[in-house]
Amino acid sequence: MRIVGNAFNTGKNSPVVRPIYLYSILYDPTANSFLRMTNWPGGVTFDGVFYKHYAVIHSGINEEASGMIQKASITLSNANREMQALLDDNEGLRERKVTITQVWEDTLADPTAFISDILTVEQASVTEERVTLSLASELDVLNIMLPRRVMTRTFCRFTFKSAECAYAGSEQSCNKTFNRCRELVNQKHFGAFPATPLTKTYLRGI
């Protein structure tokens, strides 16, 4: 999905154009936790949100004639293993939303001067040097998932406090792991399949 701010074209048509790319990864949807980065030196604050400097780039974004974004990729440094740990702790980032936003250096103070592409992680690959996230439109990711209800080992598929979850206590959050479900004495309603054979949702380079 592509979103264009009202003032984006004004900034694009300025005499001197210096684009800045901002990357936002929703790595933990249950806690609404984001990793926000930019390759701009020193980091960038846009629309009240700070994006820290990081070694990150993205491929050219492929767009259909209809305007729908289909494929892209993001490559991040894995030198300190920070990104690999993020993958290990968050289901390989499978189906997590990634937003790539382009802004202009001269219009950073204008929160409407941007263009954003919102994609979903389809696959991740890991080497000692880098992590690469293969991205697709959300519709594309949904279309390739068969069956619609995916069996996972460790991540509950139910919405917290829904009828399927059946938790009716006073706690207000759940990270959807079995350990948390057990803490809430609700493990009989755990919506995952721990007996499923252990496989990773991402690829490691040799």
C-alpha cells in the first residue's frame, strides 16, 4: 500500500532535492513495538518520531501498472548480531509490517511531506554480515498462505481476551507465548501447536 502526503510533490520539485529514507519495522504486534532506523548520519526526527542511524538499505520497489507495490527487500547490518537476535525472538519477523518512508531534508518539519510504502515480511535470510528481509504487499503474502490458519509452535493465533482465548482475568497484556499463557493459568486455551516439528521461518546463510 502506498500513502502520499499532501506536500510531498512540493518538496520533490525544490531546486535542491536531498531524499531521506526512514524504515519502520513492527517487530512485535502484540506490544505495538517498532524498530525505527535510517541510514542518514546522526538519525532523523520526523513527525515527532526519532529514527536512529543504522546500516540499512532497500532495493528498488517494484510497482504494478495499477500502482500496487509488489516486491522489495531491505538489507541490514548483522555485525553485532542485533538483527539476528530480533529474528530469533520474533518468529523470524514473518508477516510483520515494514514501512519505507521517503522524506526530504528541507521539509522535515512538515509531517505531510512524505511518501510511504507499507509491505509485509515474506522471508528473511541471515549471514554473519547481514540480514535481508524479502518484502511483499500484504495481499500477496495473504494469497500465498495455504491454509489460511497457520500452525505455529510458539505464537498464539488468538486475540487476547477473545472468545477463543477465554481469558477473563485482570491482566491487560499478553505476548502470546506459552509461558505467558501458563502465567495466566490459561494454557488449556493456548492457540498454537507446540508439538509441530521445529523449523525456522527464515534462512541462515552458510
